Amino acid sequence: MERPFESETTGYVIMNFQTALEMIAKIEGRPERIAVVRRAGVLVGALKEDAGNGV
């Protein structure tokens, strides 16, 4: 099948850290993954160190 334009085929998705945390908590709920993503958000300045609301 010929595609009329080039499109992303890797499944790569870009979203903000808070949305990512909410999705991870809802879909898998693994605390270690949530901790890693939260820490990455803090390190890049997208989240505050004490970012609350459960995720």
C-alpha cells in the first residue's frame, strides 16, 4: 500500500511529564517506573520536587 506522506511508524509518542505519570499510574501502576519518570521530570525542570496529587 502506498502512503501519500511519510508518517511515524515507531510508536513514539511525545507528551508532558504529568500526563505520562497519570497514564503510567492508571495503566500499569508500577511505583518504580513512576519514580523514574517523576525524577526525570524534576531533573529537566518540568516537575517540582514535591509534585503531589498521587502520581
